[in-house]
Amino acid sequence: MNALVLIALISLLQAPHFDMQGTINRVSSPSSMVIGNGTLNKTVVLDGIDASGLNNKQYNYLMSDIQGYLTGKRVLVNGSYIYFDLVGSYNAQSINRMIEKKISDLEQMSYLFCEGYDC
């Protein structure tokens, strides 16, 4: 019995504190999402996202991708970082990091999104 109590206490100590739990209602930009929890909608500005290096085609592709994938997902918010809300747990990699990785990949594949003849 004491071991079970100890395990519960250890898991509580390791769990981060989240400011909000809800669903992504809208992806306004790569760095801004509207999270709703039934009674409150809050815009969360994500930290660490910089899409300024993308051209229009890359940006539109990114927005289409993340809007389709993220809208309706259950998430946990910790300051300006968003994490997927899994049953009884959370994904330790932030959505911020996932989007930044997508931006980096798009920048590296710029030849696929050439505008005009300047490729």
C-alpha cells in the first residue's frame, strides 16, 4: 500500500502545471491559436515560432497543413507552449516545436515552392 502512495506522489511531482486545457478552435497563424474550453476562448501566442523566412506558397501550405491537422485537437496550455492532451498524459514535445520543425523543413525545400524564375 505504501508503495502505491509513493508512486502516486512521484507522478504528481513530475507532472507539469498547465494553465489551461481545451480544444484548438482556430489556427489564426503559425504562432497564434484560439483555444476553447467550453466557457472561455483564449488566444494563445506561441513562443519560438518564426515563419518570416517563408514565401507566400510555403506559408499557405503550412497554414493549410496545420489548420487541417490541429483544429479540433485537445490540448494543454502552459504559458505560451501548447501540448497535445493524451488520455491521462500529455505529449512532451510541444506543438510549438512541431510547427517550428515544419517551417524549417519548408525552408529547406524552397525549390519546391519557387515563385517565378528566381529559383
